[in-house]
Amino acid sequence: MHCPKCDTDNPAGNNFCGRCGNALVELCTKCGAENSPTSNFCGKCGSSLGALVSPSVAETPPVPVREPPGERRHLTILFCDLVGSTSMAAQVDPEEWRATVAGYQHAAAEAMTRFGGEVVRYVGDGVMAFFGYPVAHDNDAERAVRAGLAILDAIAHLNEQPGHAKLAVRIGINSGLVVVGVGAGAALDAYGDAANIAARVRAVADPNTVMISDATQRLVSGLFIVEDRGAQSLKGIERPVRLYRVVRPSGARGRFEAASVAGGLTPFVGREDELRSLMSRWERVLEGEGQVVTISGEAGIGKSRLVQHFQEQIAAMPHTWIESGAGAFYQNTPFYPIGEMLRQFLSDAPIEDQIERLASRLTLTGLKPAEAIPLLAPLLNLPLPSEYPPLTLSPEQQRRRLLATLVDWVLGSASAQPLVITIEDLHWVDPSTLELIQLLVEQGATARLLLLYTARPEFRAPWPQRAHHLQMTLNRLSAGNVRTMVGEVAARKTLSDETIAAVVERTGGVPLFVEELTRAVLESGNPKLTGGAIPATLHDSLMARLDRLRPAKEVIQVGAVIGSDFSYELLHAVHPMAEVDLQSALSILTDAELLYVRGIAPEATYQFKHALIRDAAYEALLKSRRKELHLFVARTIDEKFPIIKETHTELLARHWTEAGEPEPAITEWQRAGERAVERRAYGEAEQHYREALAALQTLPESTDRDSRELTLQVALGDVMQWTRGWSAAVHTRKGRGRTQRRR
């Protein structure tokens, strides 16, 4: 489809231009037919589309300003500016000051982008970056704080340069809900309190410090050493905000390890079969049969928790346990996890003693320190003493020798005592470490060695599967296990059966989701779980999964508007696009295990794996876009899907309601109530009549509205005799009497 605004050709079925966001179709307000945005009259019914044919200049109506495309997102926003820039600028030549500011801004932007931030604005000497847009990560708050610390390091490096002005910066960080969109100047911007608070946090930060709000601190708790600065009043912000100065990283690899150190882990629940499999493999290791186990599963499914529980189970048996993890920030750092493991061998020895301890460890495993230390010291950032001169080998020869040395060290250690090497998050591992892992997989089959790895589903092992390899895929917890887990998280607080059932339904058996959603209910003080509410601790993780799905993301968002389950035919009717593209997008979504599929297109039906994914996809849409899509869904069902209209009247009523169309909503809610009464489903009938009454209240007062309200109140009173008893029905009839008197 051709965009008349920017001349871009778009794929058939696009409703909006992929380049500029301009609408490619104009819906007729009378019949709902699609028309070209340049059309003046509807091609189906002839109604005016809001433009005049060849109008005179005096008659030309004002051109409506179309709201630019945007998205509701949970972002972490970083603001950074120079301290005392006004006085510094007055003391030097403008050209020199321009170069100084450019150098600072370049250093700050490099640190932000290195950790996945999107630099969106330069204002004077200030720099603003988003973490979580346009692509979310499951640790955006951590990335922002690390970027802030990296900026301080970069500024310190600039200040060390001869003749460079001594600069100081203030950095403020806040997390929260915003609407991200293009502003008046075609620049990306964030609208909402979260951006304002970030700017105010920066304003009160001390020179050369990173200050974060309590909202950000909740997301990075345990990952950084912080100094509590207490609640502070910020200019223009209604409530005081608790602030924290970031001192340094804590050393924890992630939120799981931070929670483990703090003693905040929920007792181990379920996974009995998986634990038995691990113990069986461990018994083979003790008999001299090396084993390779890769635990795979989506983020939050419990991979790290299973590894930790397995470690606790074998703690009393003689063995050596070495663990490390690949990191999202170190995917291009050669041998990063290996360096972390080597440091465990050296414990906390002083720098001057580490080479000596390293030599001792090497000797115990049969390696020659003179040959190995020149290769290993660089991995540990240790200076080489004079007795260990550098090897006169080419870089490629050194790399091969290093790999062979590491393999010999591991196998030598395993011969002395059973050895477990655990490396988590292989989906982030650097190529050099992966090459070493493959060598260990190939050569460890006859050693008392357990290679235990975790990875997300997208990781594909480069080695062929062998008999001593185990690929373990973690599935979601059973409903019974989820209920047990909710009870463990809630501890002494009692949650209603209704709330627990809602947690089971919305979390899909993902342990992280269960923990965070239960904690959100407890912290809110509201025992009822309101639909659509997503804990802040899960926003980034959920959106990261959705952002990786482009262009399938738009398809899943339309599906989220339709409901928790939908048919292929209805989705295609609501979101017309080439069938091959739609089927490809749906395959991506099912392969990513976000949707379950039953049947084969076009007879297929789809269901969201868990409600939180649907909520995240739905909540990311602008409210105006949601309303537009609900209207389109309602019209499509009403006109093209008579079976759904007749058998699922409440579904059609819900779409009319969310579309802001009270008249058809009232009609369909009333019909849904009548159908429910026919089936003796009085609880559902009561809810449907209440929805009809709520929609009725949005209409202007009139005798007709009063008459319709009386009819609905009578119907409601009749069903309440069955759902709540005679007294409730009498109370409703009194309300009906007041309506009659008002008339």
C-alpha cells in the first residue's frame, strides 16, 4: 500500500505506514468500510469522509492534527548534565567550550549506548537516554545504573588528559510508566511523571554521583551498593521521593543471586523429576562417566533455582563446585566467565600472592606454571613477574595453547576430585568461552566431571548430542505447585481462593511471575487482583520478549485486544495482511511459546500461554489505539461472525464497551444477561446486567434512559434472588422504585 505522505510502498494489509506512521486506510464512520486516506467519500455507502470536494479557500476546514504513533512503556530514564557549566563557559573561548562539551557528550553517549540505552535528547550540556525503548531488556534498570557509573569513569578519564577542563557531572535515574512518541519537533520524547522525576533527581544529585529514585532501587535491589539519602521533596513533584546514591556494583550476577545472598528466596517447589534426573547423572559422574547437562527454559522459569537446589543436595559429598555466568554486558569479552571462575581458585588472596597461589594450583593438577601462567595471567588482569617471561608465540598460537591449558587444568582437577562446572546463561556467552566449552564437552566423557549449563530456548548448542548429554527443558509449574508457592510467598498472610486462582491463571506456572505477582498483591494491601496490573519488576522481562518478535509483535497485540483466545479467521479479518505473512508471524509466536495453537490455519485457534503476556502486549498500546481496535473487532464480529455474535454475546458486548460505544454495548449486555438466565447461569447474568447498567449511566439523562434502567433493574432484581437471596433482591427493587419516582 502506497503512503501518500512519504511515498513509501508498504506491504499489503498495513493499516499504518511503516516509515512515518501515517494512516493508510480511512474508516467510514457510518458503515465501517476501509477507504484511501485521500478519499473524500466512502466507496461503499457514499457518506462524506470529512473532506469537501474542491472547496474554496474560505470553505477549507482546518486540517485535523493526527496523533503521532506512540506506545505505553515502562522505561528507566537517565538524565546527565555538567555541573557549573555556565561559569565554565564564561571563562574560555566559545569554540574551546564547544569542543569540551562535545567531548563530554560523546563520552556520555558512548557509555549509554554500550549498555543498551537510546540517546534521545541533547539539551545544552544535558543528555537524556531511554533504557527499555525501542527494544526492552529484562534488566533495563540495571543497564541504566551501570551506564551512569560508566559515565563517571569516562569523565574521570577525560579529566586526566593534559590541559583538559576539570569536569563534573550529575546523573539522575528514575523508572516508571510513560508514553513514548514523537514530539512536535519530530524528536522522540517521553510523556509522564517518570521523565519529570528523573530530571529532578538529577538536579539534586551531588557532583560526580549517580542518584536513583526508589522506583529504580526496587528494580536493582541487591545489584549495587547504595547509600540511602532519605525521602526528599523535588521541585514540581507532589510527593516526596526516596533517593539513593549508587556507590558501586555489589558483584551479584543478577537478581536471583542478589536475592539468594539476601536470603529472600522462596522455598523450592516442584521439579522433583528434574532433580531426580540430575542426581542420576551425578551418580554416573562419581563412577567416572563425565556428563553434560543443559537446562533450558524461558526467563523466570526456575533454571538457576534448580541448579542451586541441586548444589544443596550434593553439598555433603566430596566434590569441587565452580560456577560462573555469561553476562549480557560481556558478550564480546573473550573468556569472561572463565576469568570469573579462575578468580574463585585464587579466593581473596592479595594481588602480590595471587601468582604464587596460581602456580600452586597448576602444580597440583600436573601443569607447568612456567608455561601456563603467561597464558592465564592476562585473563585475571595480573602483571607478569620477571620469573614468568611472556611466551614468544603468535596470537593464534597463544590462543590455541590457552585453550589446551584450560582443558588440561579442568581434567586434571577432575582426576583429583569430582568436579562440577556450572556456567549460566549460555545464550550470552562469548565465542571464545563457547569454543572452550565445546572442547570440554568433547574431551570430558571419561572424567569425573559434570558440565552443568543453563540457557534460554534460543540457544543452540554447537556440539552434537551424545549418550552422556542431557537436554533438560523446564516446563511451567503445575497449578498445585503454584498454589503452594503462593502460600510460601504470602507466609502468614492469607489470600482468598479467588486471588490465588487469579495468580494461577495469569502467571502460567512461571515461578518468577508467581513470586512477583503475589508480592505485588501483598504490597498493594488489596487482596483482590485487578486485571491488567503488571508488577514493575516484570515489565522489562515481558516487554523484552515482545520486542524480540517484530514484526509479529503487532499481531500479538491485535490478538491481545481480541481476547485471551481467538480464531485465525477473526484475527485475519481484524488485521488484514497477506496470509503468508500472518501465518509466519503466528508461527513465530507459537515457536516462542507465547501462544498455544490448536488446529491448522485457517481453522486454527490460538490461546495466550499466560495472561501476563497478553496484559503486557495490550497495555503497551496507546489507549486511543486500543479503543480503535476494539471498535474494529466489534464491527467485524457484528457484521461477519454471526456465530460468535450469537454464542458469545458477552464478548461482543465487551468490545463495544471498550470501544466507547454505549448504545450497542447496552443492547448486547442485556442480550447476554437474558441468554445466561436461559441457561440458569444466574451469577453471569447478574454481572451482565450490571455491565449494561454501567454503560447506561454514560448516556445523557432522559426519560428513555430511565425507562431502560427500570427494565434492567427488574431483570437484575430477578436474578439476584438466586445469587444473593431475597433481601438483596428487595434492596434492588427499592432502587428501582427510586427510578420510577424520578420519572
